[in-house]
Amino acid sequence: MPDQLGPPLPQPLFGRVAIIGLGLIGSSLARVARRKGLAKTIVAIDLSDAVRARVAELGIADEVAETPEAGVRDADLVILCVPVGANATVAAVIGPHLKTGAVMSDVGSVKASVIANVTPYLRPDISLVPAHPVAGTEFSGPDAGFATLFVNRWCILTPPDGTDPAATEKVRAFWSAAGSNVEIMSATHHDLVLAITSHVPHLIAFNIVGTAAHLEQVTNSEVIKFSAGGFRDFTRIAASDPTMWRDVFLNNKDAVLDMLGRFNDDLAALRGMVERSDGDGLFDLFTRTRAIRRGIIDIGQETQKADFGRLPAGSDESQ
Amino acid sequence: MPDQLGPPLPQPLFGRVAIIGLGLIGSSLARVARRKGLAKTIVAIDLSDAVRARVAELGIADEVAETPEAGVRDADLVILCVPVGANATVAAVIGPHLKTGAVMSDVGSVKASVIANVTPYLRPDISLVPAHPVAGTEFSGPDAGFATLFVNRWCILTPPDGTDPAATEKVRAFWSAAGSNVEIMSATHHDLVLAITSHVPHLIAFNIVGTAAHLEQVTNSEVIKFSAGGFRDFTRIAASDPTMWRDVFLNNKDAVLDMLGRFNDDLAALRGMVERSDGDGLFDLFTRTRAIRRGIIDIGQETQKADFGRLPAGSDESQ
């Protein structure tokens, strides 16, 4: 569907855009920047020789920089697309080489920590506009990206107080052109919202897959065979990139523990309903939870097809 | 894909097959029985006037019985497709009217309880061969069913000790013809395996959706908008039929509490890793959990497409 993204912009939003880290998100950004004409020049920066070679092969960037320092020189927008734990290290390396007045952004799933960790390395003339595109798949690397990843997904910007509004506006325009709905909030609120809509769900998914994998009474082969009963849904997000997710939990500890505490309190109550055979209580909860999915489908954040539409092709025409 | 099911059998496995409860599973069974010629006559039984009328309209059964008693008379195979909490009530009604030597089966997600609850109503000449097709979607009712629902899914049979092997064999042949891989195990083991592969995953999904829905600091609108971060995956199974799931938890209490206890123990350990910033521990777990999904994809129980294949059509050709 080439029209999902619409035609290229009449003129680029930025001259040089440097993308640091060409994984799923970074490589998708490079692709959409090219497709929509968001930059005159797209520069790819990655510490991995293999990734740089692959990006050159794919041809998704105009230039592949030899070093981060060289790559950010003259860049009008620099976007960190590395695991959030690496932000400080990268900022320390590139900080001194940033162009005067450059805009710095990122795509991390945690926002307060990027501000805390990156700001010390930025001169006052650099504007930091942190961003978080709430989009992704369970795959990683430059081959996993695609230009429409951000279409109809939200991108949250968390500019710290005092950020140049013009810089925020340019980053907003960039994400809008990539197909996203842009929303601005404080980094603290972002981290709380994402703790419940993303981080704790991942923690729980990783956890139940771990539990199932080391039971004595049930073999892994049984877990795998009978996973269509519901378990397999959890394995998708539990297959996400380990480094990225390690860093998320290390960098959003307070909000994650807060939301996990609430989850645990509710689970204890639910466990109590099962223990005392409280059928009405169970029925009540199971009825209320349907409404939330309805809302997600209604605003186009989820398919309304049965089973995520993953049933064998042709199944629904098989009566 | 009409060939997913292959051609009809050369001759029916059963004369009359009575299906009690024409929801997602019962109506799918009626459809596949018709498509594959598994029965000479398919009789639909349902206590709901609306469902009976709809089944007649859809034309997925040869006969729609006026009463359960009339429907099971002369049936060679009777399949209970009602929420497991209703099995005893239905068995009490139909028991006296079953044909001599009939085979009785079901499709419930819990197996020890169906044996305990139904057996008292069956004469010694009736063979009970409990079955559980590990297949489904989040939708309910006669319109939600389709003939290929069971293709390449496992169906677990749990015949009690002393069950006529010929009866078990006929039920096995029935499910094989419906496209399933059939496995036989004890009801107790089944209930334990499904507690971890299905029941606890549902409990956790219902729970986190419930938690997210009543937070004070995060609005429902925010939960819905930013659900693509992982949360929306959980809403699918949390949208499953409330009556069915209430009954599952009421009827598999011990195994569910056992597996939930293990989940909780592991979650406490994981929470500890987050609290003390144990990055290596987190990375380790997150790496191990990837293998299980690989196994599920390898045996064809899951799509290998990114994001369950639910990305906007055309996304992967959009570079």
C-alpha cells in the first residue's frame, strides 16, 4: 500500500539526518526518511562492522559513516536508535562533534533516563527533543525494518522544560510525515504510561515463558505443542531483543516496580477468587476486560480479525 | 485453501452425530463434519432459541433439535460443546435418552471435572471419551466457527481407565479427519499441562487488562492509544468468552493455583533482579525465552511473520 505514507514532501525538513544504530527502528527511520524525502542526506552510523556493511548493501542510507564522530559532523538532526543503556556512551563520543544548533533526538522506550544521561554531554546550543515511537515487532536488525512501521502509531515527544519550541516542532513534523500521531507529555508521565502499556506486559511475558520452560511435570515439548491454548501469544513479545529490554528495566525501575506492584495486588485478589470459587467475581472481571480491546480496535491500533488474523489463509472462507 | 482439509471421507465415521452447544467450537465441528462427511446426519442441539434459529439459517446442521432429549435419541456420537460448568446439567437431561452403546464426548478445556461430573449420568453401555481441541479464537457463537479451526492443532483425548478402545479409536479418527493431531493422556496430566499453556496465561491476561483499566495515574484513553507497546497482545485472550473462562477456573482450581504459584515465585525473583539492577540476570532470562517461540514456530503452531502478521497489508514490500 504505497499510499499509506503518501507522496514525498515538497522539500526536506532537514539537511543532514544522522541515524545512530540501524536496528529495527533506526533502519525503519532511514527507509521512511528516504521514501518521504524527510532529509537531503541520510547518514547511517553504527558501531558494528556487519551492520554498516549490510546497510550499505541495502542502500537505505545515502552515506554510511566510518565513525560516529564523522557521521554527526554537519548533521542537523541526530537520532539515537541504540538500546537506552548505550545513550550516555554514545552522547559522550559525539557531543563535542555536533554541529552548532543541531537537534538531538532518540527513539528509546524510556524517557526520563535519556534526558538525565544525555544532557550532560550536550552544549547549550543543542536542542534535545526525546521521542518514543510506540511501534515495533519482535525482530531486530537492519533487515527487520520497513518504511511503514510508524504509520498510525503514536510517537510521544518529551522535550524538557526550556527546549526550543522550534526544535520540538521540527521533530514533530518529522514524525508526522513518517505517518505517526504525535503527542507531547512529560518524561515522567511517559515512563509511567509505558510501564503499564509496554514494560510490565513484557516483564510478565518473559516471566511466564520462563516459568513454562523449566517445569518438571510438563515437558517443553508439551508446552510447545499445546501453546495454541493462549501461551503462544506471550512468546512473541518474549522473543524481543534482550539487550533493549534489559536496558528498559534498568532505566525505568521505579515506574515498573510501581505498576508491577499493582499487577501483583490485583493478581492476589484474582487468585483469591479462584481459591474460594467466586464465580461471579471472575465473570465480572472477564466481562469488563472486553471493553478495553474494543477501544483499541476502534481507534485502529489493533486488527479486528480473529486471532490477530493469523489463522491459516482462507480459513474464514471455508464454511 | 480447500485442500487444508482434503476430500471428504469415502464413508461417514458415524451415523448420527449430535452436537450440543453451537458456539465457536460446536459450530466449527458441525461445519467440518459436513465438509469431511464425518456423519450421515448432523444434529444441532442448543438451549438458546436464537442460536437454534441462526444455525438453521446458516444451514450448518442437517437437523436442529427442538429439545436435547429428542436431539440425542439415536445419536451414535454426542459431543458436549457447552461451558464446562454446564456439563453435569446437560448430562442429567440427556443421560436417560442416549442410544444403547452411544459414544459421548466433549470439547472442554478441563478434563478431570468432566469425567467426574458426567459419568454419574451415563449407563455402563455408554463410552465416555473426553476430548479437548486446543484451538479457538477470541470470538464466540455460531457465526464465529469455521471448518478449518482444528487443522494442524492438537486434540487431546483423556479416556478414563476401562474405556472401550474401539470408542476411543472412533473419536480419534473423527478428530484426525477434522485435521487435528490427536494425543492421548490422563485427565490429570491434561489439566496440569493446560494450566500452564492456557489457563494461567488467560488469568494473567485478564488480570493485566483489569489492572490497566483502573489506574488513577494513567487514563484508559492513554492505555488504549499506547497499547501497541505490548499491552494490546494481552487484550485478545482477555476478550475471550467470560462464561467459558469462569467455568475453567472453577473446574481446574488445583492445577491453576499450582502453576500460578510457580509463576508468582518466578515473578518475585524477576522483580528482585529489577530492584537490584541485575542486568546480567535479566539478559539471561530474556535470551532463554526466545528458544521456546522458535520451537512453536518450527512445529507450525505459530506464524513466523513479524507481529503475528498483523502489520498493515503491504508493509513488508514498502522499502
